[in-house]
Amino acid sequence: MSVAARFGTLLVALLSALSSLGRPALADDVRLALAHPITLTAPDGKRVSSSDFPGQLLLVYFGYTHCSDQCPTSVSTMVEALDEMGPAARHVQPIFITVDPERDTGPILKEYTASFDKRLLGLTGSPDEIKAAAAAVGVQYEKVELNGTGDYSIDHSWTMSVIDETGRNARTFDFSAPHMLAKTLFDMLAKAGIDLEDVPNIAAFR
Amino acid sequence: MRALIAGFTAAFLALAAYAQEPGIAVEQAWARATPGAVKTGAAYLTLVNNGKQSDRLLGMSTPVADSASLHETKMEGGIMKMRPLGPVDLAPGKSLELKPGGNHIMLEGLKHPLKEGEHFPLTLAFEKAGTREVTVMVGKVGAMGPAGMTMDSGAMNHMNMTH
């Protein structure tokens, strides 16, 4: 490695260290053990627990339907990642958990998720249940009043979470392109010993 | 040949439209289809100040929603925040690109869902250039760019700001 390249690497490391100062603690790959299953409510009123999906990964995004810029991007990323996974996507259950249960009632949530993909399951719950679910996987959110009009926005983590096939461990990470999210999911499925032989283009994700 | 004529006609119309707008040009206005019964939506466009003097975007309106206003999405410590933006200045020769994950027009109180393939008018009010009406094309739910542009997932790479 040349001196210049070495200096460059050092500079990059230094800058990234500096840029992380002053941020609240939110690593870009948080791993947490779930003390107990997360239980929330589906749009039809049925209670759904994270322990209801043995052998599947739960791909979870916390968002809200009034979030018109960022949330559709995130949800589309989930869906595109599943599309890229082909048949192996059946080992992954995508879930959208609303952080705005006040406005995102069952029917709204149901139509919202169906507009993106019929595989996507929307979940809601009491404010306390949702808060606890988010905290359990390392997701933060906070309601913020806008302009004193009673209108509000909800600041929330720009992350995707995966609950593993045992339902006992959660991982929350930054995400970017659908391809990268698919790769993360493939890696987790492979680690879980789930057979991926039916993925025709698996090499592209390695 | 017909395609060629159509191409020339389109180019001519585009030039004519451009020529009429010596000050502010509004380009690529598009919106996302709205999921289900959701009453909020997002629209995007690019503003270019081709004039010699600075101008300011004061506000906007559309018949399809109770309100349309400029918002910004910003990332702070891994948390995504959406906030209203006040009037925006446009210096001569500068452009302002609204795009997913950045500045956007938030449509609130939609009178009907925005469906892919539809279009609607949006009127922008500028301090000096006056009002400008544009046609907003509605793309897919969760689209990352105007229809016909292949930036669906590639655009995501620019959005992972924490790396």
C-alpha cells in the first residue's frame, strides 16, 4: 500500500469516527435477544406473535402510512428484495408495524400493505405494545408535533429488522439497495441451515 | 418515419416550452401512487433558475389535495425526520431537485387516491416568476423516479447516508 493510500485510509477512518460523534447510540447492526415473543394485532383483529412463524425469518419495518416519502421507499425495498430472492422468499415473512396506531387503523393498514405486496403483513397494537416491540429489536421512534396545528410527524429509525428462524434473536441494521437486503437475508437463511438449493442465481448474492 | 416526426415534434414542443420560460423551469414533475386509502402522498420535480435574478418558491397548490407543501426528509443519527420547509430561494443558474429521501412535496388531504398512470395539475407560486402550472405524472407506489427512468433500486444507493 502506498503512503498516499495509507494516508487516505487513515483519513477515511478518522472522518467516519468523527462523524459518529454526537449521535445517539444506534449502531448500524444491532443484535438483541428477545426476552419473550412480540405479540401484536393484525388488521382483522387476530393476535399475531413472532413465535407463530417457526423456521421463517421475519423481515420487519416500523413505519406509518402518513410517511409519504421515506416509508414507501423502505417498503418497496423490502418487496424488491423478496422478489430478487425468488422462491427462497417463502422462508421470509415481511411485516410492516405501524408506529402510528392512532391513524393507521386496521382497514387503512390492510389496504396499505396490499398496495405494495400481498405477502406483506401489517401489524398494529396499543401504543405500549408497539413501543415495546420497537425497543425489543432496537428501533426508536418519537412523535413530533408540527406547526401547532395538531398535525404530527413521527421520527423513526431508518433501519430494517430481522427476527431469526428461532424467534429468539433480532437484528436491526441500516439498509440500502434491495439486492443488499436480499444478500443479508440469504446469509441469515444459510446460517440457519435453511436449504437454498432452489435459488437459481444464488452466486450473484455471494 | 412517423416515429421520427413524432420525435422531432416532441423535441420542438420541449424547446418551445423551454423558450417560454426564461426564468424558472419546472422539470420532471411526478408523484407516487398512494397505497390504499392513505390521504397523504408525495410529489417530486426539479426547479431550474435559468434567469439572471434569484427567485423564491413561495408555495404550491393542487386541486387533488387540501394542501401541498415542501417538506424535507433528513437523517440524524440513524433517525429519519420529516419537516416542513419554508420558502426556498433559487439563485440564478441553480437548480433544486426534489427526490425520494430528500426534499419533496407533501400532499395532504388527498381527495382521491393517486393511481399509477394518472396525472394532475400542480401550481407553483414564485416571488418573481409568478405562478407556473405543471402536470404531475403518477408513477408506481414506492417509485424512485419518474416513469420511464430506470432508477428504481439504483437510486437507493445514494440514500444510505450513514455509510
